[in-house]
Amino acid sequence: MRYGVAAYLAGAVAARVGDEMSGPALMLAGFAVTGSAAAGSLLLAGVTVSAVVGGPVLGLLLDRVERPGWLLAGALGLYGGGLGLVLLGLGRVSFAVVLGLAVVVGVAGPAVGGGWTAQLPRVVPGGVPGRVNALDAMTFGVASLAGPALAGGVAEGVGVAGAVTVAGVLIWVAVPVAWRLPGAPAGREAVGGGFAAGVRFMLGNPALARATFTSVSCCAAQGVLTACVPLLGERALGGAARGAVLLSCAAGAGLVANGALAHLVVAPDAVIRLGALVQAAGLALAATGRPAALIGAALLIGAGEGPQLTALFAVRHRESPDRLRSQIFTTGASMKITGFAAGAALAGPLAARSLPGALLLAAGVAVMAGARGPGWR
């Protein structure tokens, strides 16, 4: 079991670092080629928005096939290779074509998050221990810490093309690990309900519905922040690429917060809502635009985001039936990615007019997510 968990986590880290690196790298590439922050944010939105279709379809297939690892490997290969095609198209064909290609590539995005995490019960049969669930969630924190820093560092060192290339290679590294993931157990309950079964179950389960609403709203706020990062870096930190450091600071704070809270017994449903309010406070602080305040804001945002993700996984594992587990995880991931994309797309033009206004809007969205009462459905 230890070997299985170690291999699972290693593959998750590689794929998720590449995924977290790809967004800032593509945004910086779009910004560098076109000179427009709006174009960069649209490219980021394009590679994420199609997850609204990719997640449910991928989840349905993963719940039906005997070897889900093979399907995940194919999706990761498409994702990593597609990033390279987007890079090749920038500056050579019209931006509309490149944006359309990014949308196609993004269909495979949910494989990195929900698709991979949904396989965890097969790696540790008999129930996912809280420690393993926390480690899985922390791979996102590691990726969020390393990805933006790598994107910014490689972009400054060898150029934005190198940053996108490294992101694709890291996703490809996870392909053989995904290929060897355990298959479906013998005698598994038949999958029923078709394409929308996972969505219907999520909406009909109060705990999953609340957790999904809050996490998607927070992802929309995070999309706004990410789209503002190049401008924050340019105006307050001495360079657009340096803005990615803020995302790494947030990820580091998330890892520390997860470690600090690992031994506390707190209901995950409450952690999800509290995390939203903490993120709202950090976004409001970021609107001041001062360098020291930006670092403090990033740390505060991460302290809310890290434990919130661990709690979200705990709720999903607790509430999801095995026959719909992949659909619920990938659909939830696709909704979060789509929320992120919507926030990023909105933030580009808005930040060009008023950077503090965009960040305050994100703070308001996070407050709304955390303020919902426990009876919301």
C-alpha cells in the first residue's frame, strides 16, 4: 500500500505542478506576444472554461471503464501535447484560432484534479484515511507553490516559450504513473443514470451542494486574482513575471495551514465556509496594491484556500457512492475550473480599468460564498 500511495502522490505532484504552471505560463505568453493583459487572461480562460464539458464526460467514462488509469493517461497526454500546440500557434496564426485550440486542450484539464483524486479509494481500499486525504490535497498546495514560481522563473530565465514547454513536459511525466493506476474492483455496482447522474446527485445532496457552491465561488475569486497577477507584478513588484511569486506565497501558506490543522478535529463543512471568509479578507487587503500588503494578502488567501481544499475532498469522499465517485469528483473539478475561468475572463478587462475594483469584486464573491447559511441547497 505504501508503494501504491507513494506512486500515486508522485504522479499527482508532477501532473499538478505542470497544470499549475501552465496557467501563468500561458497568461505570460499571451501578454508577451500581444502586449495585452486582456488577451493573456482570455487565453487562461480558454484553457480552463471547457472543463465544464470535459469534467462530466471524463467522469462518466472513468466510472464505466475497467482500467481508468489508461483513460487518465490519454487525457494527460492530450493536455501536455496541446499546450505545445497552443505555444506554436501564438504569433503565427490569428489569436482567435489559438484561443479555440486552448479551449479544446482544456477539455482534458479535469483529469489532473478530480479524475486523479477519484482513483484514491482504489489505491487504499477500505476507505481513504484522513492522513492520505490530506496528503492528496497537499499535492495541490505543492503544485500551487512550485508551478507559478517555475513559470515566473523559467519565463524570466529563458522566455515564456520555455515556461509553457516545461509545463507540458511535467504533465507528460505523469502519464506512465496514471497508466499503472489500479483497475475497477471485481463485482463493482453497475453505473446508471447517464451523463447527468453525478450532477443530480450533487445537487440533491445538501452537504455536496453547499461544498460545491462555496468552492466554485472561491475559485471564481481566485481566477480574478490570477488574472490580476501580471498587473500587480508590473505595478508593485517591478515586473509582470514577478507577480507569480504572490501565487507561490499563497500556496506556501496553504501548506503550512494544512499542516497546522491536520491534528485538529473540525467538521470539514465548517472549514469550507471559514476558508472562504479568510480568502475574502486577503483579497480585500490585496486591493491596497502596496508590496508588503500584497505579500500579507497572499499569505492570508493561502491560509484559507489550503484547508478548504482538504475539507472539500473529505466531504466528497464521505458523501460519494462508489458508482458515481469519478463523476462527482470530475464534475466538481470542472465546475471549479469553469468558475476560475469566468473570474479570469471577467478580471482582464475590469483590471485594465480598475485593478483595486477587480480585487474588491473578488473579495465580495468570496464573502457571499462563506456567508451562506447551513441550510442552503
